[in-house]
Amino acid sequence: MADARSERHPSARAQPSRDQEDRKQNFVQESWAELRKVEWPSQNQVIQGTVVVLVACIVVGAYLYVNDQVWKQVVSKLLLGQ
């Protein structure tokens, strides 16, 4: 059965062509060259960005918690009559 499959699908054979290997190597080289062009953030910029994200998470979390508590009371009193 494996022989019939490999005859129908020649790409099922595990040998990559030289062209595929060249393309992979070219991709890696070009990717590495692009990474050298990147202007990476400084440590101070990373810390500032992290603080902004953490503060935003805390603010949104607090808002959602308060909103949940308010709606829990509204549903409890008005809809469930408790």
C-alpha cells in the first residue's frame, strides 16, 4: 500500500530537492539580515511598556469587577426578587 501511495504522490518521498534546501537557506539568511535592521527598544522602553500594560490590565479588571458586582445586585433584586 505504501508503494502505491508514493507512486501517486511523489512528494511523499522524504528527499527534499536541492532547490528547496536553497530556498530555506535563503529564507534564513534574509530573515537574519532583516533582524539586524530592527531598532530594538531600550530596557527603559520595555519597562515603560510593561508598566502601561499592567496598569491597563488592572484598570480594566477593576472596571469589570465593579460592573459585575453591580449587575449581580440588579439581577438579584429586580429579576430574581431576592
